[in-house]
Amino acid sequence: MFIKLYKSLILSLLLIALLSTGCSAGAPASGASGGEVKLILAAYTTPREAYRELIPIFQEQWKEKTGQTVVFEESYQGSGAQSRAVLEGFEADIVALSLEADVIRLENAGLITHDWRSKPFGGMVSTSVVAFAVRQGNPRNIQDWADLAQPDLDILTPNPKTSGGAMWNILGLYGAAQRGHVKGFTADDAGAQDFLLAVLKNVTVMDKSARDSIVNFEKGIGDLAITYENEVLVGQQAGQTYELVLPTSTMQIDNPIAIVDTYADKHGTREVAEAFLDFLFSAEAQQIFAKYGLRSPDPVVAQATADQYPLIEDLFTVAHFGGWGEATPAYFGENGIFFQILGQVQGIQITE
């Protein structure tokens, strides 16, 4: 009897040990004290400098709160290319992209399943506007959109197939024409298409991302780059001598951020990923984004930094085009307006 009880006790202890081992074999809980957790951030190129300041602050705060070290794996490329990389298997825990359409792509694929728009400011972690970078002294006297149609002007703008910034640029110039802010072109679709053709005839290089485009401009290529306002401001902070020109009418650039549910759950990183997003929406982080040329969607921070960012006479959003659900196929689909017009232009160096 004693031997049977002894054997039963041993078997029970072994079973408990096996169950305990099985429970610990899965992904570690990200909130566990001590140890290390890795977050994979897939971002578009332009806010790289801001994240290089933001990430160490969050790492320190999380370490102090939990005792856990957060290691970041960062990837930066054009927003469209980044979105497609995640779609094709790059296991990012968080995507910080240039435009909503690139997040919607991941939603439609079932990789993002929560309501990411329920975050503050509709899930938009920063904003900017479509602007121009011109050479020091503005030798071509670029003051507004109409000046981009002047003869013998060399313009840089990224490739819409890979860059979210490129899509903002194209809709920015198209919308400004539709809204009657481009002299010499009628305020309708016909005028906007004529203006788009005139600008594309002056484009010499389409790089794969907004950052690649401004880097080429810094190397001396082109008379003007259509780009994010913050790209120009960050370049100036780094000692570049080019100048910023804000057109009379331009488009607000809204930059979304979201947890990729499929991969965050697979990696066991949801808790720390949520905490990182909460940090990025905080006033502290929003002020750092503003430091690197990004306008804040937080009205309090926006008011506090208003002297850094001039008011735009006619600032419009993607709602002018019916939202990205309508704008993406209409302008950037296989038979979209942009590619129809591009087909009439020869000699552009395009990087994909």
C-alpha cells in the first residue's frame, strides 16, 4: 500500500513538472519582470530621427516600470514597400506608416484585427504637409504650385508604387488644382490632369522613398523636391542649406501607427507594444515629433508649437478625394489617373 502511494506521489510530481514546463514553453509574457523582450518596428523613412530619440526614452521608462529590457529591431523604407513587406511575411509587431491606405492593406489581409483608429487622434501619431525643397536663395523663384510647370525645371518626387509620400505629393498637387489654386489651369478634373502632366514632364527622378528622394536632392540632383515639410526641416537641422516653400493650397499628411495583431500575439509582445503606442501619443513624445518637423495631431501640443509651423491658406485632407478607399484605386490603381498621365511622359528615372 505504501509503495503504491509512493509511486502515485512520484507520478503526480512528475505530471506537475511537465505541465509547468509546458506552460513556460510558449512566448513569454511581455510584462514579466526582468529579462528581455524584442519589439519589431516597421516604419516609413521620414520619422527615423524622431524614433532614434523616442525609443531610448521609452526603453528607460519600461525598464524602470517592469525591470524588463526592450530591444528594438527597426526597419525603415517607403511606406508602400513596408506595408507589402509585412503583408508578405515580415513579422513586425508595430507598423508606423505614411498613410492610412497602407494600414488598411494589412487590415484587409487579417493581420490587423483590432480597431486601431480607436487610439488618440484616430490612430494618427503625427502629421505634416506637402511642401517644396528648393535650392538656397530659391534661384528658380518657386513660390507656389503653378511655378512647377515652368519650362526646364528638374523636379524630384518619389515613386507612388513604393512610397506613401509620393501619393501625398500627387494628391496634393492634383487637389490644389481642383480647388482653383494653380494659376493657368482650370479648377476641375481636366485642369488638374493638365497640371499633373505638366509637372510630370519636369520630373527627372522618382526614388523608392521620400527619404531617398531628399537624399538625391542633397547630392545636387534637381532644382526642387516635392516632399514632406518635415523632411526639409530635419535636413536644415542637419546643416543642409536648401529652403522650404509652402504652397498656398496643400494637403495634410496624416501618419497612422498600429499594432500588427497576428505578429504581436505570436511573439507575446502585445503589452509592451501597447505601452509603446501609449507613450508615442503622450504629450512628451508629441513634442519630440514636433522637434523633428512633424506637426502634432494633439491640439495642445500643436498650439504650443504653432510658431514653428505657418498656417496654410487652403489646407485639405484625403477627405477631399473621398478617403483612401476611393482615392487609391482612382488615382493609383493599375488604370488610375496617375498612371494614365505617367504613360504620356518619357525619360523619368524610376526606382522601385
